Amino acid sequence: MTLLEQALAWVETSGPWGQVLFVIVYIVATVLLVPGSALGLGAGALFGVVRGSLLVSLAATLGATCAFLLGRYLARDWVAKKLEGRGAFTAMDEAVAQEGWRIVLLARLSPVLPFTLLNYAFGLTRVSLREYVFASWIGMMPGTVMYVYLGSLARAGLERAERTPAQWFLYGAGLIATVAMVVVITRLARRALGKRRLADS
């Protein structure tokens, strides 16, 4: 059992405090550059789509904010070294200087850097904390819902005896709609970022 699996098992057996513990685990994982996809799936399995999405959205935004503040004030040299030679970040930094939160939003919808490192990277840009938090929260929502939904489907599969064919149809239709939404949004965001780079060149 991995450390993340152990953490999720701990959350599941913690009763009413499980949700608080989940948020704390997610924040720590984000700061430590651990991808949150497994935790998103776990949230869907443990808490269902609605509550899981709310918890992951809150935790991911808080974790991203902590990493942003660390990158801006305590770990600037380390982050700058990690990003050295990455042309995508240089272009993003210039775009953020001109358009602020819009570029943060597009980057969240179509990451040009790994999500966990992107949290720190934005700390080196000139975007304000308020704009960063708002754009990150909105931009992370589609991916959050998709991972949580997948996690809830896995839980439903274990409880398949309790599901009717109609319920399985709705689950499947919901999954297709969610994935389609994420794909469309991602393509639109990539196209917008591509046009922005061309305009700057």
C-alpha cells in the first residue's frame, strides 16, 4: 500500500474528521509536488461526486496557494533553478505581465507545466495573489470534477449489486459528458494560449 493509499484509508476511518484530514493531506501533497489525481479519485470514492468535488476544489486551491506563496517568498531561487531553460515558462511569464489572471486561468485549463510545479512557478510571476487564487480555483474545476467522478464510478462498481441498469446508464452518460467537457475546454485553452504566444512573437 502506497503512502497516499494509507492516507486515504486513514481518512476513511476518521469519521466526521475525515473531511478535514483529507483537505490537510491534499494541501501537504500539493506543497510536496505530489500529483493530486489519486487523491481526486479517492475523494470520489469516499465522498461522492458533489461533496468530493467541493472538498478537492477547496483543498487544491489552498494547496496551490501555499505553494504559490512559498515560491514567491521562501523558495524563489529553487523554483527559478527548476524552471531554468523552460521556454514555455518564459512565454507564460511575459503573458502574465500583460494579462494577469486570464493567463493563469488558461494555463490551469491547459497546463504548460506540471500542475504541482506550476503552483510554484506562478509565484515568480507578477500576478497578484487574489487573481491567482480566483483563476486557479475556476481553472482547476473541470479536471477536479472529472477525477472525482471517475473515483465515484469506481466505488459504484464495487457496489454494482445495488445499481439498476438505468442508474448505470446515467453514470455512463455523466462520465462521457464530463470527459467531453474537459477535452473541449482543454483544446480551447491550448488554442488561446497558442494565439497568445504568436501575438507576442
